[in-house]
Amino acid sequence: MGNENRKVYRREVSDVASWREFSVPHVAFALHRITGWVLLVWVGYHLALPAFIGTPTSVQPPRGKLLTVTLLSVLFFHGINGIRLLVNESLGLGISSIERLFKGTVAATAVTAVVTWVVV
């Protein structure tokens, strides 16, 4: 029948124990989705909405060093992780390569956050 090898992942959000079964690719996928939504909400609220309501000069950058570094880190992670996903899908890498690339993505994001904190 061909469907015997498929595993369906169904999680109850309130069942914390079920989330421990996620592997690195699942975590990477979840973080990519979360950072995408954060960026969408931030861009919509802080950039697009003021531009439509008022004048384009009403667009405000984030206030505070922590918020600026956080948003830049989210943007960097989302972009680099997206490139990682494209590389994984186009080259068909194995699970060990996927895990190494994801750990590299997280490390690069952490280094970028520290450098941004020092520079900003």
C-alpha cells in the first residue's frame, strides 16, 4: 500500500512531554515558522500600518537596543535558515548534515547578535 512508512506527527499543544520527541529538523522548521510570523507581525504593525494611516515619515524604527538586536537576530536567523532549507532540499543532504547546518545557523545567529549588541 505504500503508506506504511509515513509517520504522521500530531501533537497536543498542552502535552509538553510529546514535544520532546522532536528532532533537530522539526525544531528548525518550527523556529523558521515562528520567526516568519514575528517578522510578518512586526513589519505589518511598525512599517506598513503607519505608512497607510499617516505619512511615510511616521514609520518608526524599533526603540531600544534590546528590541533592535532581537529583531535583527530574528531577521538574520530567518534568512540564514531559509538558505539552509534551500540547500538541504536542493542537495538532498542526510540528517547529520542537516543537524550540523542548523547548529551552524544557530551559532552564526548568536555571534551576529553579540556583534550587533556591541555595534548598536
